[in-house]
Amino acid sequence: MARLKEELLKELSDCVFEMEDEKVISVAQEYIDTGYDPLEGITEGLVDGMNRAGVMYEEEEYFITDLLICSDAMYNGLNVLRPHLPQNKLEGEKTYKCVIGVVEGDTHDIGKNLVRIMLETAGFEIYDLGRDVPLRNFIDKAKEVDADLICLSTLMTTTMPGMKKVVEMLKEENMYGKVKVMIGGGPVSQAYCDKIEAHGYSPNAVEAVKLAKSLVGMGIPAK
Amino acid sequence: MNSRERLLSVLKGNKVDRLPCICPGGMMNMIITELMERTGIMWPDAHIDANKMADLAAAVYEYGMFENYGVPFCMTIEAEAMGAGIDMGSKIFEPHVVDYVIDSVSEYNKLKALDVNSGRAKVTIDAISILNNKGSGVPIVGNLSGPISVASSLMEPVTYYKELRRKREDSHKFMEFVTEQIIKFGQAQVEAGADLITISDPSGTGEILGPKYFEEYAVKYLNMLIDGIREVDKDFPIIVHICGQMRSVYSQINELKADAFSFDAVVNIKEIRKHMEDKILMGNISSFALQSANEEKIKRMTENSINSGINIVSPACGLGTQSPMKNIQAILKTVRGEN
């Protein structure tokens, strides 16, 4: 006998939250085979589990390695559910686009990768430029994809001035404001953010999602 | 009391006339572009030439920036010796890893063994010998990258961190191999005349690993490294620098066998002192402030740092290469009570 949708959604969420990256595949398959809505499986199941993990991270019960393993479970579930989503998006629904990368001179990308995962979980369309990214590439990519947000990360003091240069380049190109800039990483602070006139600073990946949403106005109904 | 005697006394918990003021080198970079331009000794040349490396390290002391010599100026030497591809950077950017060697911890047997008689490991050892021959009473700091930081420079870090949990047996074999290579480099630094060694492990933080894995991997292999170095000299002084917030690992950090501990700017010294009562603490003047604030602000920050009960005054992280020299000099002037 088929299991109730609520029961399976809870199990999808638990698989992500409890880092069950193999079991999640069979649960997601059972959910689809029973004929339940794939979008709901993603938002109320997988993403719910990732959000619960995010709460634990904020409470310092989960750590970065925990979130990485949770995200593996989430992506494994997404691979099962995504092909069943309707092809056409709903009319008038905006996709928020984000260009993300580690600035030139630095190759530490663990924080950037975590922020990418959490932003993807929140529904952003991500263009990940990787690490040690020439500063010009952020501007070019943002222009090319009509991005709403640029996220810059560095763990080194030496490479922090690159963030300032990106902000300046955006101003020169008259893109500043239309494209918001969010910064983060070890030596970076709110004071530095204010100084270089970036739009926001986030101390960790969970805060980054809240900040990103508020910067682009995501989830706020259009007037 | 010269600066070498002062630093070594503090590290053994003895009384001194005033606090030492150092910046170790390695990940804790103390070289700025302004110093390169004044001396004419430029990066990346100074990363690959022992005389230039020694002269640039000595200039840090001669220009009144810090009371120590320290080499090397990056944290890529160990990874390069094991096969990683390095971009040597510029007079602004430090060398950094651009090509990994393996795809999984299980492939650790594909790594090259570190040879202290070749490449930039040899350059560093030779630079220490050159500095040692000066006999100038300035302490010579050798620098090592910590085991987790080296390991996560040899393969994709996200895969590495996941495999620490999923392939524990192979992860430990990998970490043992990596630590053995770093020990060889450390022992050679001691034999060449380093007075102390700073180990920086920015990729092995409590925030990334959580307390359980911090103990299983960070504490275990840092201690293996410290024990290995001390096979050459059983009381050899060692400082460990760890990045990030330490709250989750206060009890684990006390298990480390280092003489002194260095933390980054997010750590409140008065707060952490409660958990590390009898330890020697080093830090933690914001490197962001050193790059962007003025001398007056830095003087106040240095005074605050001294008043918070720090034992060794030092930047919280590696210096940004664009930091103005007068800002750096302001720390030492304040410590010496000169202004």
C-alpha cells in the first residue's frame, strides 16, 4: 500500500538532515512512483531538510563538513525529482541570478562552495566562476547573464582589495545597484563592506541566504 | 635582553622586560609590497632564491616592522614538493595552489615524498642557514603548513572534507603520509638553525570540522607533527596558529602540545583566556585594520591587545601586501612605548 505524501516528505527531509545520501535516492523514487508532486518533494522535503541542517549550523551543532554531506543527500534527491518537473516555468515568475566566485589571488573555496549550495537551495540560479577569478570576469559574467547579485569571497587579507575593485568596476559600467554585491570570508567584515560600498556582508552561509534574498527582493510580492 | 632571548623566554613561560612583537611568516605573511620596493627584493623572486629570501626576511627586522626573521613567505612549499601545481604569484599576490595531485584520499600513494634537498624546501632551509650565520640575536622563525591545510591543497577540499568521514581508514593513512613529509621539512628547519617553528593550519578549523573531527584529524596530526619535530630537539619551541572562531573546540585545543597559540581577529582574548589559563597566547591585531586604518587607530588596538593579557603581540592573520609600512611599524613602536 502506498505511503502518505506527508510521511514521504518527512522522510525526504530527514534523509537530508541526517546525511543519508544513499537512502534518499530510494525514498525520492518511491515518492515519484506513487505519483506525488515533484516540486513539493523538493521544497517541502529536500530543501526543508537542508534548511533544518542550516538551523543546526547556526546553533553550532552542525559544522561545515556536516552541511557538505547533507548537501550531497539533497543533490542525490534532486537528481531523482528534477526530471519530473514540468518543463515550462510559471508565467511571470522571476528567476534570480547570482554570479559567485573567489577573487583573484586566492584559491580557498570551501566557504564559497557552501554559500553556492545554500543559495541554490534557496532557488537562486548560480553561475559559479570558481576560484582565483580575474576581477573583470565577474563583471562580464554578470552582464552576460543579466545577474541580480555578485557574491565575492576571499580568505586572505592580500586579496581583499579585489572586492573593492569589483565594486568600482560595477560603478564605472553603471551596473552598481542594479547588480548587488555581497561579500564574505575570513578577514572580511561589515566595516570593510561599508568602506568599499558593497551592498552586504555575511559572516556565514546561512546568513548569506537571508541577506541575498533581502538584497534582491526575493520572496517580496511585486506591487 | 635581546629580541631572541625575550621571545624564547616568553615561550617557556618565563618573565621578560616587555612583550615580544613578531610576525612569523609562512601563512602569517609579514612581507608587504612597500618593503619589496624599498629593498629592491621582489616577489616572486624571493620565493625561489635563498639569498633573496634571507635578505627580505632580515629587512622586516631592519625596517622596524617586527622583532624576528621568518621564512618562507607562503604556505605552498609542502604541497608543491608532493606534486601540486603552484602559481608563484606576483609582488601583490602570494603563491597559491592551482593544480591538485589526487582525486581521493585513497590515492595517497601517488604523492611524491618531500625532499629537503631540492626545490623550494631547500631554498627555505638555505635561507635559515644564512640568517643563522648572521648571529644577530634576532629570533629565526621557521614556518610549516599544518597537516590538514597541506592535505586539502593536494586534492579538491570539498571531496577531502567529505572523505574524512566516509573513508576514515584511508583518510588516516593519507594524513599520516602528509604529516611525515611535513616533519622532514620541520626537522631540517631545526637543524639549519631555526629558533622556533610556527605551524599554521587555516583549513583545519573548529568551524569547518566540528569538535569530533577537529580532535580526530586536526589535534591528532598537529601533535604528531609537533612530536616529530621534537625528535631532533625535545624542548623545541612551537607556536600553532588556527583560524576562525574557536568556541566549539575550547577543550580540544588544550590537547595540542604547542608552547603558544595564535588566533585570528574574531577570537576575543579575554574570553579564550578563561579556557586556556596557563597557555601562552599570541595575537591578534586585525590584519584588515593594518591594511586600511591609520597609525593612531593601530596604536590603540595594540594597547588594547596588550591590556587583554596577550603574551606575544602579533597580527591576527597574514598581512595584506598592500598594507602601509608605517601602520606595521606603529605596532612595534607602541609595544616599545616609543610614541
